Amino acid sequence: MLWPKRVQTVPEIRTKLPGPQARALIESDEQVTSSSYTRAYPLAVARAQAATIEDADGNRFLDFTAGIAVCSTGHCHPRVVKAIQQQAELLLHMSGTDFYYGPQRDLAHKLAEITPGDDPKKIFFTNSGSEAVEAAFKLARHHTKRQHAISFFGAFHGRTMGALSLTGSKVTQRRDFSPLVPGVSHIEFPDCYRCQANQSGQACCWKSLSDLEDKIFHKTVSPHEVAAFFVEPILGEGGYIVPPDGFHQRLKDLAERYDILFVADEVQTGMGRTGKMFAMEHWGIEPDITCLAKGIASGMPLGAIVAKQEVMDWGPGAHASTFGGNPVSCVAALETIALLEEGLIENAARVGKFMLEKLSALQADQPLLGNVRGRGLMIGAELVLDSNTKQPAIEQCQEVVQRCFGKGLLLLSCGDSTVRFCPPLVISEEQVEVALGIFTEALDEVTEMDQQRL
């Protein structure tokens, strides 16, 4: 059973948004919180259940963000909540880097079991995805005794200094923070929708990897000085771009040829999001290091790296985390994984296929809808001004997201002009129908608004 009791699925907007209670909360919040926070719209959350969000004024929204792909089992799943409550009565914290306790051990064994590959593995726990990438970066350098790393334009790996150095998503994220960690080179991530070569039947993925060998390895950085490739199975913040078949296999072949570590950043794609426990399973790849966070603990702060035992060869004191592997977060993760294995991954694959087909069918009637892509419940709908030039419809994308909010549907954008759909994995086909009805209304309104301007 995906959810133990019936929940309301239809949005209900009772006040002008934001309502008076939400407005007061927002005004008070902005007096004291960092101006770096990126609030997409004035949503002040009071409570949530499954895929339903209720704000401070009692307005109810259908959530297709899942807390940015975090609440994989839905908001406040009763089994996860119960596991958290029971553990909180026993042990809140004791620091797993200095002492031993059962939940951390149990989760480490489970992650070693379910991540791709039969080689013995070891796990290091963190608080977040950024910290997982930082740990992977440090481990890669430590194990290989090499300094350089290769990442991709469009990639988002986090905002701490090492993770930010690997990130190539938006200049806003990097501006004024130089010098970043040296020794990082970026190459293009293949985007078949925008690759002209692919339109004539050629595989667009080979160009970026050819450039890696011809322009990076032969002209600027020897492959024998590269510690690791850092790659998202599906580009996340960069636009929910799914690479062509063969790309990851070719990249893995290059890694093995030059003894470079293959690091899969599964922070957003992992834990059932794409219809498999880990997205790299779609391409049969066994990473040397896998970075995890977001959906791993259904909303509790937790991240991890899973590495082949021979790779995680650093000694005591080489790296640590006071709160990583917190016992409460660990039991939430164990219950999350159990729910994923009991049917949520299957639901993500089935409902994701249903939603992808429904979105693709809209393309014929929606001139703004240029491309639909994704795996499981990680789906992007790219909006363009012209289907021939594929010019991003940046302003229209933001307007669509805002109008959906006003109608009770929570969405976010990614890339230049892609609407991302990453709902909780408990989502139903009925809820997808409701969401796409609202999305279609918003597209129609924005298209009409554009036509009136002409």
C-alpha cells in the first residue's frame, strides 16, 4: 500500500495568494534570513501529507516538487514518522564518526547491498548532497594521488567550495567566490534535443567525449593526472536532460582506460526517482563512488557516499562528520528504502510513464512546449519560443510556474526554460491528471498573453 489512508488530491485555494497569515510569516522571515535564499513564489507551508501541501491560511496545493525531489515517500509518511518517533525516544545523537550505534551500521549494510555492483563497499555518511560530493572529491584525490577532476557544463553538484568548483550550472552560483578549488575542467553534457548532428542520425554524445580526449587530454590536462569524472546520470538543475544511450558507457570506458574514478552524483536521481533504485542502473554502470542525499531519508537531513572498498582506503581522521549518519536520520532512511522496495519504485516507473505520455501528447497543441523528456518521476518539459530555433522561453517558463502556483500546483523550473516535474513517488495517475490540467491551463494563458503582445 503506497499510503495507508485516503488523502485529498484536488487543490483548494481559499484566499488571495499569499493570504494574510502567509504574508505576515514571509515579511517576518525576510527580516532575518539570508537574501541568498531563492524563493520561487510566496508559499508559507504549515503542514503537509503525501502530495498535499497546506499553507498558513489553509490553502491546499498539489505538490510536484517533493521539497526539491526530497520527500520520496510523500510528506510525513506514517511509517517514516513512527520510525523517527521511536528512535527519538532512544537516541538522538552520539556522532557516528567517534562511536558505534545500530542504525548507522544497519543503513551502511543496506546501502552496500542495494547500490550497483557486487564488489565489497564502504559508506561514509554526511548531512547533505553537497557534503557527499565534497567527500567524494577528497576521497578521489586521496585514493588516486591525482589532483584534477572533470565535470560537465550544466551540472549542479552543490554550493560548498569543492562541490561549487565542479558545478557548471549558473554563473550566479559561482560569481564573487573565486578562487575556487583548482584543477577542475568542464565539458559539454550531451543534449540530443539541441544537437544538430543527432537530427541527421549521428550520436551527439560522441562530440563531448571526443572533445574531452582531443581538447582536454591532448592539450591541457594529461588523463594520468585526472582523479575522477563527476557526472549526474541525468542532468538535474541543468534542465533534466537525459543523455543518449552509450554516453555513460563510453565515459566509463574512458575512466577504466586511464584509471580515473567514475563518480556518479545520484543526489537527485537516486532512491527510486527514475523508476529504478539508482539511475545508473538504466545504463548498467557500476560507479566507483556514488553520492547520495535528497530522497534517501524522506525529508530528514542525510547524505552518503558509497565507494568500492578498495577505493575508500583513507585512514582514521582523514575525513569526518559530526552529524552525518545521525541515528534518527538513519532509521528514516531504512524505512524509506523499505517503502521504495515494497512498491514506490514500481509506482514511480508506472506513473512516470503515464505522465511522460500525457505530456508528450500535449506538444501538438502547445506551441510553447518544445521537448518532453525524463525517466520515472524525473520529467522535464522544456518551453521554447520557436520549435525550429529552439530559443528558450525563459520569461514564459517562469510565468507558467507562477500561474500554476496561483491555481494550486507547485512546480519549479530548471535549466534555462524547463519546467521540472518531480513529485513524491506516492503520486497517483489521478493526481497527474489534475496537475497536467492545471499546467495546460497555464500554458494556454501564457500563450494567449504572448499573442496579445504581438
